[in-house]
Amino acid sequence: MVFSFPENQQLIVDGRGNHFSLKSNLIITHAHSDHFGTLPFANPTFATRETIDLFYSQMKSSVRRNFIPTAFHEELTFQPEIAGLQAEFLPSGHILGSASVFLKYHDKTILCSGDIGGRGLLTVKEPLEVKHTDILVVEATFGKPELTFQSREEIALAILKWSAEVIKDKQNVILSAGKIGSAQELIKLFNDFTKLRVITHGDVTPPSEIYRKYGVPLEFFDSKSEEGRELIRDGEVVIIQSRSKKIVPFYLKEHKNFKSAIVTGMASRFNFKDFDAAFPLSSHASYREILEYVDAVAPDVVFTLYGFEKQLAKAISRELGIPAQSLKGNSLEQNRLYAAQSKEKLTDLHTKTPRVSPAMDVSLPSSPATVRVKKDQTLDDFFKEKE
Ligand SMILES: [Zn+2]
């Protein structure tokens, strides 16, 4: 998302694409790769310390990004300064270090939610913070009514029960989950409620170590460590690997005494036939939780992005009576606001993070003091009036 200011200055919050200028200040809200994509390394980039460490834990190269570590509620100091703009991070309760971005431009406020978490997450130290704003840009990963899950407690219980059955049959459990967020939720779940040994495989280990560094107590053994190998040989362990990995890891090919499950919010909507089971545990807020968040933030106007934007915008207008519009695929240049269409589609759900990342350009209205939207106005009416 690109905010344009006078004198060709830009502020980019997350994103992909190549529409940034050398003068752009960047913000990375959290360490999921679909949020930093191809953002350039040289520009000043604001992120929390946790996000920076998680970012580097995924990097194969030693190239350093021009990060400026920034704590929650600390004011961001843009380089160069952007006249009239103040910004701070708020906890977004999604994964370790994840942030929403609260912007104040003259007397108008914009809250970019970033990805937000829901209730019952075990590894989130700072819960989602709600702050009133004039304009809210909210994520829509599960912004569809069908994507309302059971409670996290119920899903967690189902995972534990299924795993207990597998272990009772003298087999190993393999869980494929998002490597940052869901994987650590699973480690904590088994640590807290069972005596089973947890093995982390491949790219799940480095971020799990970062969680530990920031005080989230996780007990696990890497699959390549001596202890890890021994535990796998002895059997009856829980192996947690990234969703992008092959279903059968190399070290289990010979003995096949395992059952595997996929853990993703999309399991509430899709069948995953390559797995023995599927559980809709996610570090994202569910549809219902997103609506509750928007209601609590009580903005004058909402823009939706990432995921089911159109459906969520409709639901926000209908259920909450707040004017809302998707930023995906709309061309509203006349209103100095437009969105470029995303090329990504929901494909290959178990090997790829199922989301879209539109490159979006939002220019701030020149007279912020006049921005007020009536409840029964549509966004088009609103902007037409302003023209
Ligand atoms: Zn995320």
C-alpha cells in the first residue's frame, strides 16, 4: 500500500511490486513474506525488533536491509521527514512482533490493520490493540462468512485428540502448518497439554528459536539434531513442518509409520485429500472476529485488502452500517485512490500461502479536516462530494 505525499514523497506499508521511489520510507508490519515481497533493501524500513529477527531467520543470503527497529507506540522518524505525518505501531496480535500502523496526517487518522489475530492464540504476547480512527484499512484473509471457525480451543482439542489416537497406534504425527505463527502455536499446544516430544523440521526451527529469544517458552528439537534424530527413530513424536514441505519428509520415507495433517484456516472451506486430516487453526482473525474488530474500531470509512476483500466490504456495509470498499481491482483515480489488480490467485493451497497482495496506491486527500462520511453514503458518493 502506497501513500503519496507532496514533493514526491511516499510511505509504503507492506507490499510487492516496483512502484516505489528512492525517497520512499517503508514499513513492514510483520514477518510473513507476502508482506515484504520485493520491497527494496536500501530504503529506510521500519519494523519491530521481533519482525526484523524473524525476517532474517528466513533469509538465505547475508544481505542486510536498512531496518530501523521500532517498538510499539514509539513514533516513527521518517527519513526524510514527511511534513504533517505522524505514525506509530500498535500490536496486531497475529504473530510475534506483528503490528498495525496508526497514521495521523494533519488532523485525520488512518489505521492500517495489517494481518490481525483473533482470540485464544497461545504464543501472542501483545494482544490486538483497538484504536478509533477516521479511516480503517483492514485485512480480509478470512473475510467471508464461510470462514467462521469453531473456537481455537475446540480446534486445538480436535488436534490433540486426533494426535493421541495416532500415537496410540504407535505412529508419529506430522503436522504441516505455516512456518511462522501456526507452527509455534502447535508447539505450545503440545508443550502445554501433553508430554509428547515435539520435533521441528526445516524452516520451522529458525523462527521458533526467535520466539524463544523473545520470551515465548517453546520446547522442541530440530529434526537434524542428534536428539531429534534419536527421538524420531524411537517414534511416537509430533513433527511440525512447513506447509510448503513435501508431505513425507525424507527421513520418514523408509518407515512410513506416521499420519499427517494439514493445519490451515482454509481447512474450513477446502478438502485436502493428500492428508489424513485437516484442521482450521490459524493465526488470522476469523470472519466474525474481523467484523468485531471493525465494529470496535468504529471508523467513518473502511477499505479492505488481502483475501476476500469484496465480500468483507459488503459485509461491513451491510452488517455494521459503515461505508466500506474493496481496494482490489478498483480504479478510482478520480478520487485520488486506486488499486492495481492482483495477479495472484488462490491456487495450490497446500504449497502456497493462500492470499493475494494487491499493489495499491492511496493518496491522502488534500483537505483532511473535511473528511466525514455519513452512515448512509457510499464511498463513491463520498468522494464525488469531495471533488
Ligand atoms: Zn500474516
